[in-house]
Amino acid sequence: MQSMPASVPDSLCYLNGEYTPLREARVSVLDRGFIFGDGVYEVVPVYGRRLFRFNEHMARLDRSLEKLRMPNPHTRGEWLAVLRELVVRHAEGSGADDQMVYLQVTRGIALRDHVMPKDLEPTVFAMTNAMKPVSAEQRHQGVACVTARDFRWERCDIKTTSLLGNVLARQISADRGAAETIMLRAGANGINYLTEASSSNVWIVHEGALLGPPKSEHVLEGIRVELLEELCEEEGIAFNLRPITETELLAADEVLLSSATKEVLAVTTLDGDLVGHGAGKGKPGPIYARLYAAYQRAKAEQSI
């Protein structure tokens, strides 16, 4: 039997109705999540032992499952009970009140066949770890990113466990000492358009407005998309989702990332060039500062 790496913690996880130490959790090698990546997942931030925008995460889980023709194995209330139990137990054992909960549903166990089997019992897994927040230095200075061609598949709107394309994309930036890989996809007119980063949504600021790519099969509908729209409304910042060209990205006043782990984060270097203009060039900008502050307020107000 393959030995368990020492880096795997002995914290509790949830697997198919039972709470068990993570180091002892096992799934079948015939699970379609293992064979095909045939499953979906969510990552829910936890602040002060409370789940942030839980209902929005559950709604996206429902959408992903529906697109893969899979039933949701739990009601929303059952999910809430499971995740809260993990959060409390982990906090009591580790002292970490801020966490990142990961949950995953795969189609289940079956002999290998590309056709989707019917009436399988899904494999349900959830775990939680202490949150690793963005460093104070990154908040103050912003981060470096690189651009790359978006070579992933055509259904990036599904939050699937089939993440090899994202892994390869993230490695491009890791190899260059950057925080993220921002991806561009050629349109029918030959112009490159912004899609997203390997594990983040991407935004630009142009003339004081926050702009992001429109909803499509090339972009995951991030939980923070709706949240940032709400925060922009609160702050009186214009907000629009529309196609963004590579030229607009490179000429932006500000470039931002958003994700469960990054919250909202300023990009200050892109492909080795400083982002922005004038005195603020290469520094986190004013729209970022306003949205980050508003995000902190939302964390207190929208966690359950």
C-alpha cells in the first residue's frame, strides 16, 4: 500500500456520511472522480468559524451538478450541518477560526466507461484547513502576474475537479516567480480577449469603472463576481461585464484578481511591466483600496 505523506494532516474530514481522520480516508480506485475527474467541487471561506456566502456557493454547486447530470447528495441544510461540524472540530483542535472548506462530489464507483452510468451513489467528501491569507507585503505592494494563451477546454463554467488545464496554467506563473497566470483566448475576429486566471477571476479598472469578462463557457462564474457588483454599487463604482481585449488589459489603470483565498488583490506587474499610469504606476490603486475595505465589511455581514 502506498504510504501516506507526512505532510498530510491528521485532521478530520467527511466522507460518505462519516467523519474520519483525513489520513485514514479512502476511496475506490474505480471512483469516476479518480478515473475521469468526473466530479465537481466548491471552496468556501470561513471567517471566525462562520461560512462566507454559503448560499451562493451552494447555488453554484447545484449549477455544476446539473450540468454534469448529477443529483445533489445533500440538501442545503444537510451541507450546512456537515460543514459547520468540520469547522468547529477543526477550530477546537487547531485554534484556527479562519478556514477554507473544500467539498467535492463525484459520480461514484463504476467500471471504466466513458458513458455516464445511471443511478450511481455519489462519493461525497469534505475537509477544511486553516486559511492562508495573502501576506501583508502582497497587500501593500500588489503581486506580479504573467499572461498566457487560454488552452483549457470549452466548459470552464463548470467547477469540475478536472483541473489539469488550470494546473498547467498555474505552473507557467510559478516557474516565473509570479502569483498568477492571466489567460487570453482568441476571438473569431483574431483579437485576444481576457477570460480568467488559473484560479482567480480577473478585473480591470478603466476610467474609474470596474470591468470584467462577460459570463460564458470560458469563464467560471466566481462567487466574487456577484459580490464585487454589490460592493461597487455600495461604493458608487461603475461596474460592467463585457469583452475585454488584450490591449485593454495591458493598458488598464488597475488590474485585480478575486478568489476565495485572495479575496480581492491588486496586480501591479504584468509580464514584467508595471501596471497603471502616472504616480500610481506599479502600486495598488484607489479602486482596489475601496473594494478591499468593502470586502472586509462584507465578511462580517455575510457569514453564517
